[in-house]
Amino acid sequence: MANPVIMPRQGQSVESCIISSWFKNEGDEIQKGDILFSHETDKAAFECESEFAGILLKRLYQEGDEVPVLKIVAIIGTPGESIDQFSDESVDSTHEGIVSVESKEVEDFTAITGLTVARLEGEKIRITPRARNRAKELGISFEGIQGSGPEGRIIEQDIILAGKSDSFATPPASSVGEEFEIRKLSNMRKIIAAKMKESLQNSAQLTHHTSADARRLLELRKKAKESFEKGASENITINDMVCFAVIRALKKHPMVNCHLLGDTISIFHKVHLGLAVDTDRGLMVPTVKNADDLSIQRLAAQLKAVADNCKKGNINPELLASEAATFSVSNLGSYGVELFTPVINLPQVAILGVNTIINRPTDLGNGVFGFVPFIGLSLTYDHRAIDGAPASAFLREIRLEIENLDFTI
Amino acid sequence: MPRIQNIDPAKVRKPSQITFGNIPVNQYNKTISQEQNNYSTDDFVRIYRDMVIIREFEVMLNKIKTTNEYFGIKYNHPGPAHLSIGQEASAVGMAYNLSIEDYIFGSHRSHGEILAKGLSAIHQLDDTALMNIMKNFFSGSALKVVENGHQGSVKELGIKFLLYGTLAEIFARENGFNKGLGGSMHAFFTPFGVYPNNAIVGGSGDISVGAALYKKVNRKQGIVVCNIGDASMGCGPVWEGISFATMDQFRTLWKGEYKGGLPILFNFMNNQYGMGGQTCGETMGYDILARIGAGVNPEMMHAERIDGYNPLAVIDAFRRKKKILEDRKGPVLLDTLTYRISGHSPSDASSYRSKEEVEAWERADSILTFRDQLIEAKVATPEQLDSITANTIAEIKQTLTLTIDEKVSPLLNLVKSPETISAMMFSNQSADRMEEGKCEVLIPMDENPRVKQIKTKERFHRGKDGKAVSKLKQYQLRDGIFEAIMDRFYKDPTLVAYGEENRDWGGAFAVYKGLTEALPYNRLFNSPISEGAIVGTAVGYGMCGGRALVEIMYSDFLGRCGDEVFNQLPKWQAMSGNVIKMPVVVRVSVGSKYGAQHSQDWSALVGHIPGLKVVFPATPYDAKGLMNAALQGTDPVIFFESQRIYDIGEMFHEGGVPEGYYEIPIGEPDIKREGNDLTILSIGSTLYTAVKAADILKEKYYLTAEIIDARSLSPFNYELVIESVKKTGKIILTSDASTRGSFLKEMAQTITELAFDYLDAPPVVVGSRNWIVPAYELENYFFPQPDWLLDAIHERIIPLKGHRVTSNATPNEQIRRNKYGV
């Protein structure tokens, strides 16, 4: 009876072997112990000895073939014997498989998820550093946000979602029937309220309006923008230019660069310019000290620096005092405001409101009319300190400075 | 298991008996007059002078330690001073016949040996060579100090230099022999053949054997003397060193000029106490230490006890034993009997020995006895010998004054240069070979059967047709390691590789298959099962100037070579003040399937130790590149491998593993897959666990994970990881090590500090359980599984919609596990 020679299993982890060389050919006579072929695993090489005597009837694999272990490699028997029974058979039935651990049923734990954990009232808000930073960046208050992270922690995606839905500021009404939410005023709000009321109650404010031809401004702005894009350090804005013009006008009209204190008036030699800045927490007016010493570039840089510091909340508080500035500028032009009456920061005696730019029909000469961009200027002054005529002269000075503005970019 | 040596049952089962020869004890009995043919008057006087110098040097140290004063010179030395007052004759006798090429290694109590060998070297060196050594050492900074105002010979200057360099080292001064970074217990000076002394008892027991191996393999002149104490006979590494040194193969299998015993002399400076334990009579059982030699090999290690209180007896013994070593019949064991009159350290109250005993030995004092003998034999007059003492005191006073002067001998200035020690932790050099020369190999590389076999393999895990290649036909991780090592054997003539089953077997994990055919025994051999000696000898081999690649088979065996890996290998570069380099790579394999003592990832243990570089590649490309970098460098590298993935193919590096040489810089992690939503940082084979988890995250939860393979543990450049965390805000770390105290914890903490503002969840560590590693069938409950990663992400980082957990990754469970320490 013919005997199958199988590929031996060389160790537990070996799944197949490569036949390196055959030492016997089909038809060769085989003795027990003859080396039939050599085979190798990735670790070592072995030789396969015959356990049977007879004729090598068939070699089922060639040199270089990879043979799974326990497969029949060759058949030894007597000449002419049928080998059909081994044609496509393996001895896999004897395969001792390793128990597959992966397939075992695993006991289910109940999922404990953070998705539905609601925060109890008064509980500390849990928010990741990344989410907190993102909220600040997007100007989003996270107090009302329901976190979706583990145990209700607010994570970045919650902030992004809140930013998209615009619903972040007003959390869903918690009790039925309430039409509004009661909030305590922040300290900042209280201070602004008191200051504004004090200003309007304790001074004699009125506002003059005019407008300046803005063609020069726009031309300079275009150049400045180009230059910044090419690598200039400062991106000089329209507001920077207006402030620059205001400073020059103030130098010519020192009576506007004043503090009124009871029965004395302090006329400043230097210009300390206040700039109204809108922040998350409310209006702030930081000061650029000695602004009349600055080139337009440095003025732009400093205005940007103090405004940024206000937004970040790390402005030097001394620069926020209304006594710090000698004159202030408030620019609402970017909001499209055409005309307004800014409120003076006492003890300063005037403030310039800067409005949006509007194209207006203008006599271009020789009876030709065309549309020219004009920037609106609103000067509020304290009539206790300044009369109407000098205030108007100062306003005209600003207009002329703006229309004839010149500096090197 | 060399096939050429058959073990014949008929022969080894035959009845017989072992007979031992005689071991001489204190046989030397010559007088000065009888020795006058062998020594000149100058020789006798010089022996006396050397003993006096050593004695006075230590008397000074003793006075400074106990009274803060020596002849009115005040100083407080807070550091250690283990004195050997009483042992001078042993030290001088040992060094007398040693040449510059003979190296000595020592113990914590080796001031006397340093000075004795230094004095011997100064005597032998001609003036030009001596001046050159002094001028070149640390740009002559120590020489400048002693040269100032020196009148006299170059040799006298040499002695001042020796005393100053040694004392400055003991007092931690920058001008010390090792910039003050070795100190009293570690001082050494290689140009005089003084190699590291060792504060770990018996520490030199295997390191010195490595030095002898270096001399043998690289055909260097000289012998190696391992000076260790009698009590170190109780230390494993000493026995391991002796076993390694007496391997039969040096005589049976090593060929040609490499044949024969290692040139090492184990010299036990037997002062009869191990700190306070009396070795003969209390803590050991050998009665006479030299007896040990009888049990080691048929030559009985040529063991002998000699009278270490008689310098001439010691000189005589060393002359005879050196000859044995030069005839390649070593190793030799000497039991040099002596006595330490001083305490173990100045705080020693000698409560363990009687006053009578100390007084008896004081009466037998070697210096006084030798002085009387010299006078009696009319070799020298009392006045002559008194003037030696007076001169010595003057020299030591001057040395002390110079050493304690902050202006002349400042400490390292760590205010001005705060990173001075940082700069010495690693030598960070790139060297194709440690020495020029021909690489001894048996066949050209391209005729090697393994090399030929690898040539037929597919070097990427998919073939050109895009189909997966079978394991046997693909280039595996073990092939990557092999290629790098093979390449280095043909580049660096000093490279040796050894460990258990390295030869013939081809390494337990078939990494070295093919190396046996390529290399002679003197470059690749099997060691005893002595992990301590495997690493310890590599330390000695490396510090002498060779490159060693050793293997300890399993990570779990790190405990067996704890001192060598933790105290010796990492420390000597910095402790030498950057005088020596340590180009030693230790291969450590992390097992699986083999249960609690063969499957642990202990990378955190070595990651913790300053002075080691630690890498753990997980792909064939990285394995080859990191092994190349490790073997190109000059620093100790612990090279972790994982048995799970020796057969893995290259799945990440496009184009497969390059055939040529390239290096992966040690310390640089690698992004294996890019992603935006979460970072997974893996160490070792959990890279593939991470890949599986990332696939599920993508398919089921629409999250893309960025997978970073740490590749190295130390050094480690965090920049890549931080950039990834800035992008994703979330990171999970995984490795096969037990979670508590794993290196992932170190990484997670560092990432938290560096990327706190960008984190959208705490960094979460998923390691193995704090258990014994269970049987293979239960391993999935122990090692991190892809599901564990998903569960941890779900519970601690970002809830995954619809995810059902299979493991408990909740904070409460974490508290519970820690509470019970499991």
C-alpha cells in the first residue's frame, strides 16, 4: 500500500515550509532513513528522512515551493500502485488548531458614555484646555454649553458646534414660561454705565459734523496695503491715518488738547491719544502716550498693540484711565455709521467720532459733478472749555489734514 | 553545541574520580640578601618609596576625613575615602612587573593600586613618552599645575602629576583624572594602564574579563589584572566572570593565534574582611580563598595564596603568573593575603574586630618590616629611608595645597556651563569601525547562504502584483537586523558578537542564522548562561576600544544582568570624564507565548537609567536602520526586539527595505499613518494593535487616527508628537509593558506638560495588565487589544457613538486597580 510523506510541523508557530532541495527523483528506490528532501522555515533548515521503504511514486511539490505543514509532499509505494486516493487530500483533520481566543464570546460591559450626562446646577464646568482656547478664539461663552466628552466634559467639537449654531449665548430655556433671562451686570458694565452717565450729566456736550474728501486716504490705504503684503511691518489702516491727522491738528490747536478740572484747565504739551476699542467685555479706551512723537508706522503699531492688549485682557490698567489721554477718537466707520455723537471721556474736553465713507456728488470744477468718497467726522466738545468757533476751526483743521495727508510708506 | 565535538556516552558515563593537585600557600621564603641578584639597590629602595608614598597619601586622606587637617592644612572632604592602609605591599608588588600595556581594574578600595601602577608606569616610561602623556591629558591642565615651579627630573614631575591627578579626582576637581566625575571609588588613568575601579563590590569581576577578551581578539599586548576583594567571591558577577574566562572553547575551538586561555589574572586582595564581615570564619566557607581555583578548571586556575605583607613575595608571584598568561595558559587566580589596618571607611568603629588583632597586624606592618630588612641587609641606611618619608610628606603637603585651592583646582563650573555633564553622558560619535584593520571573515558576504536566501525575498509585504507575500517569501524583521549586523562584521574588525546560542543555533530567534558560516570563533561565540558576564565583558571590551554586540535573549533576563546594565554600561563614559567610549549594543528580545518569566517588556527599566540609549523598532525597515545606527555609534544601546513580529514584513516603507546601508537616527519617532482626529503613539509591536484599532475607528466611527511609532525611548524627540497633538488634540499611548510605571507614563506626562493647551482630553495610556503574563491561550486578556484602545478612547477621550465596550476603561476601574495594585 502506498504511503504519503507529509511536511512535518517544525514547531508550534510554523505554518508552512519551503522545499529547498529534493534528494530523490520519482522512480528512485527509497530505504527507510534516506533523506528525501530538505526544507526550511524562516528560522532554520531541516532534512526529511523517509519513514518508508519503496519507490518514490510521486513528488507533489517542486524545489522552492512553499508547503503548508502536514500536507502530503510525496508518495512512496510499489511500482504501478494507484496514488489517486492522495490526489487532493490533506491531513488537516489531524490539525491541532490553537484555540482562537478572539472568537470567544466576551461579556458585555454596559457602556458608560458621557453623551447624556447633564451638568448639575452649581457644578464646576469641566472643559478641556483646547476647548477653552477655541472658545476664546471664537468669542464664545462656554458656560451654557452641554459637553459631549467623557462625563459631560466640554470638548473642542462642542465649541465648534456652538459657534456654528449661534445658539451658544442663550442656552435652551430651562423652565417653561420665562421670556427673558436675568443676568447681573459685570463690573466692567457697571463702570461704563457710571462713566457715561457722569459725562453726560456733568458737562456741556454738543457735536459738530463735517466730512473730508477721502480720495487721498483711500489712495494711501491702497499703497499701505500693497506695501504690507510685500513685507512692510505695519498694515496702516484708515483709522491710523485719521488718528495721525488728528494728532497733527491737535498740535495746531492746543486748547483742544486739554483737561478741564473744576476751575482750572490743563493744556498738554504732548498728545496722549485715546482710542475707543470694542472688546468682549465692553468698551475700553486705551491710550497711546506721546503719540505726537510717533511716525505713522509706529503710531499704527502702538494703536494695534493697545487694542490687542485690551482684547486679550492684559492691557496696563493705567492706560485705560480717562485721565491718561488728552483727546480720544472713536471710530464706528466699519459698522457703516454715518453720523453719531460720541461721549467725551472726562476730564478730556473733546472726542472725535469717525464715520463711514460715503460717495457724495461733488463739484469737480468747471461745472462737472461727480461722486467723490467722503469720510464723516463728528466732533463732540465740552462747551464749558471750548466755544463753537474754535471747535469748528479744529474740525476744519482735521479735515484739511486728512485731505492733504502725506507720509512715506 | 559544536557538531565537531561529539559527547560520547561510553566515555562520560565511565566510572572514575577527580583528583586535585596542590595549591601553594605562602611558599615564598627568600631574604633580601638572597634576592640581591634579582634586584638592584635602587629597585629595593624604589619598592620602599612606593609603599611609603601610598601609605602617606592615605594617612593624609584619613586625617582630612577624621580631623579636617593634615599638617595644619585644613580641608573638609565630604565624599568617600575607602582606605587600604596596611595593603601597600600587595599593591606595589602587584604593579612592579606590570608593563604599560598591562591593565589593572580595581575596586572601591583602590587608591593604592592606582598609585602603585602609576609609579610603576612612570618608572618604565622614558621622559619623552611620559611628558607626552602628561601634556596630552585634558590639554595638559593637570600638568600645568604641577609643572609650575617644579625643579627636578621628569619622573619626579610624573609622580607629582600622579598624586595631583588622583587627589584632584578624589576631591571632585576638574583637573582630576576623570574631571572629578569618577571620584574616590572610580578613579583611573588609562595612559598608565589603570582602568576603572568600581564602587560595586565585584564589579570588575566580569568587566576585566571583557578587557582580556579585547586583548585576545584584537591581538593586543599585555595582560589584565582584576583586583577585587575577598568578599567579592560571594558575588554572582565574579563567578560569572570566572566562568566566562575559563571557557573550554578558548583552547578547544578557537584557532591559530587565538587559541589558548584568556590573559586575565583574578587577584583577590584578601584583607580578610568584607566591610565588617569576616570572610574566612564567618561569611564564606572556602577556608583559604585560593581553594576556589580547584573547582573551576583542571588547571585549578594556577591558584596560589601569597603573603601580601611581603612585597617581594607578591612580585615573585606576579612574575611567575604573568608568564603563565603570556603562554596562553590562563586564567590565573591569586589569593593575595593582606590586612586593612584602617577601617572600611573613616566612620568605621572597628566593632567587628578586636584591638589585639589590629595591633598584631600593626606590628607586622609591611613597611616597617621591609625597612628593617633593608637596613639589616645594608641596602639602605636609616637616614636614607627617613629622607624618603620626609620628601614624601613634603610632596603630599604640596599636592594637598594645590588640590584644595579653588583657583588652581576648581570644581566643574556648572553655573557657567550648566550642561557640562549633559555633554558627557554620550559620546555621540559616528564610526564605521573602532580601529583600522582587516575584518576576519570565513567567506565573502555574497557567498553566505542566508545572504543568498534573503536575495530571493520580497522586500515589501506586497509583491509587484499588489498581492500579499507569504511569510516565508517576504523579507522579515529578523532579516533587517541580520543585514545590519552582517554589514558591520565586514566593516569593523573589532566587532564581536556573543551570547547564548549565538553560534551554530543561529540565535534562539534565528536572527543570526548564517553568521556561523561567516565568522570564526574569535568573532562569534556562545557564552555561558551568564547574562551578567555577557554584558559585563562587553563593557570591558567596549571601554578598551572594541565594539561589542551581545544578546541576553529575553527581556526578562535583564534582572540577571541588572548591575551591568544599570550601573556599568551607562556610567563609564561620563564617569571617565569622556575619556572612554562605550560602543556596546545589547540585544534584548521581548517574548510572547512563554508565560510570566519569558514575556515581559521591561523597556521602562532601562528607559529610566541615565546614560543608555534605548530603541524598540517594530518594522523591518526601522530594525535595519536602527541597528545600523546603533552599530555606527559609540554609545551603549539597548536594542529591544519583539518575538511577536520577527517574521513581520515591511508594511509602511514604500518600496520596501532598501538593500543598501542607511541609518534611522536614534531618538526620532515616525508617523506610520497620517490622520486628523486622534493620535496613537505606540512602542514596539503594539504598532500593529494600533493599526487595527485605527482601521475600526475609520470604518465604524469615521475618525482618522494618526499613528506614531516611537521607535526609540531614549533619547526621544517629542516635537513630532507635539505637532500631531496640536492637530488632533487627543492622544492614546500603547505598548506591551505592564501599565504601571511603563515608559508610556513618562511620555504621557511629558506630552501633558508640553501640549497642555492643545489637549482636548488627557493623554490616555493603554498597556498590559499589572499581572503575571498568563499562558498564551489567555494572553488576549493581558496584552492590549485593539478593542481596549477603542474602549479607552470611548471612556476617556471622546465617546464613540454606538460603541459597546468589551473592557472596563472607566476612571472608577482605574482607581480600583491602583488601589489593589493590580
